[in-house]
Amino acid sequence: MIERICHIGPALNVQGGISSVLVSYKKLFNLSDEHFLSSYNGSFLKSLPRLFFVCLKLLFGSHKRFEFYQIHTSSYGSFFRKFLISLCLRCRRQKYTVHVHGSQFKKFCSKSPKLVRYFIRNYFNCASAVICITSDMKEFLITFLKNEKLLFFIVPNPCQTISSMPVDLETHELPVKIVFSGRFGKRKGVYDLINAFNQAQFQVPVELHLFGDGEIEQVKEEVAKSHKAQSIYVSNWLPHKEYLKRLPSFDFLVLPSYAETFGMSLVEAMGYGLPVIATFADGIPFVVENQKNGFLNKPGDVDALIRTIEILAHDKSLRVQMGKNAWEDALKKFKGNIILSLLNNIYTEPLLAMKKC
């Protein structure tokens, strides 16, 4: 059934979470370029002609190849583009599902003006179904939309880099290497991590490696103030392939986010067999099981972050066991064939074919 679905979202070469998911879909499910329509190329103004072209194609082009359109939606600009696209599909009586992404989507729904909230509800209520990455987003939308007839499904993001075997952390030598990967800023908790690393009392050599974009200069300034600055390495985004090559050389990943729909960097680390430290924010507990494949703390709890970093840094046997657990969980929950099966089950659901706006 997957070959009868057209995915609408950003261009595959745009940096961001939705694009990375679509790239995974293309590779894991062996989809062609024709299975993807892009309405955004990384720039609002430059994307307007692309959005116009997509709307024309949906309004006047042939729809014989595709039975459903899976619209990958985030908040703010992403939503308004996808709402316009949904109107075009509705004009042609084409069925679409809404696939919700973005850590700010709950805030977008709750804080938007009344008129925008009406558009949001209209967009969802005319969809054949809603696909959420985690259960907490599903629960939020059920309350927000108040539509008992709307079909909801949970489909986590697939990970295309789950290794055939977990990395052998037992063979890693000192220093212990901690990695962070994400957009530099308060939301991802990078400043909490630098603060915690600075205060932690290590009995062994430990390094912190930070990869990301965003507030790069601010992060470098914060690191420069640290008395452990010589052990903290700040890097811009690496090409994804290069980052993944380096990932198995680290001992564990830390992502102390304040908001996180899913946390793809967590899954990527787990897929190699690395334990992780994260928070109870949003959908992260769907990915990380506290004290099994890593540790979860309250967002902003620097003291707890210090304790969990110290525990993993000092206990190699615990890192090894949690890493194996992480790899096994990633294999069971996020491997491509698991996600493909979930999607095929959704689109063969009899009630889905009957749903119309």
C-alpha cells in the first residue's frame, strides 16, 4: 500500500526533523522521487513559487497514481502551507492524512488566536486520519479537536541506521566521551548540559562533544567561561553521514530538552547501542525507558542531570548493559520494517476509506 501514498512536506535536502523522516521513508521503503511533493525549500520567500506549483498540480493534475496524500505538518508557517494544500485536495475530493511533527505544535494549537484555532480544527476534521509520533500528542489532539469520529494512529519515526549489533562499549578506553546533537538553544537544554558538566565531579577523564547549529557563538562563549573548557568541544552540524560515522565512538548521548516531540538523535544513538540521558518532556518517555536504556530527569533539573552524568561516566558496566537495552528497544520499535507495517495497516483500515469531510 505504501506505493499508493504521496508524502507532502519540505524538500528532502532541507535541514530539519521532517526532512530527515522523509529521507528515511524514501530509503527504507524504496520510494521514488515521485512519491514526494515539497512545498518548502528552507526559505519562506523562495518557497512561495514552489507552494504555488504544488497547489496547481493538486488542483489540475492527475491523481490516478495515489490513493492518499500524507501531509507532514508542523506549526506556524508549516501549518498554513499545509492548510492551503489541504484545501486544494478537498476541491478535488482527494483523501489526506495529517502526520503531526514539531515540538511546538501543542503550543501553536493552544496559543493561537481563535480564527487560527478554527482553521486548525477544520484541517484535522477533514482529514481521513491523524498520525502522531507518540501517544502524548494523540492525547493532546483528542482533547483539543473534540472529534470522537476522527481516527488516530501512532507511528514513531523510523531509524535507518540501526546497526546489526550494538557497539562494544566494553572496549572503549578513557576518556569517557559524552555527545550532544541538536539545535543550540535553551529548548534543547544545551546550557543546562554545559552547566552540569562544569559542576560534575569526575573520577575519570571525561569529554563533552557538542554538535549543532543555532546559537553557536553563545554556546562557545558559555564554554569559554567553564573551568573545564579544555574538555568541551563545540562543532557546527556535520554532514549526517559523517556524524553517524563518529557516533559509535562515543559512550553515551545527553539531550536535556525542555520540549521534544520524539528526539531522533536519541533513537540514532540507541540504534548503535549507546545509553542516553534525556528528560520527561513530551514524547521522550515513549523513546527512552528510565533506568533501562538510559536516564530521564525533569527538564531544567541540573542537579539530577549532574547525578546521572556522573553515574554513567563512572560505571562502564552500567553503560554496557543500558547500551544493549537501548539497541534492543530501537530494533523492536524503530526499525524500518516495523514502521512500514504500521503504515500499511493504517492505509488498509476499512474505516479510513470511508472517511470524508
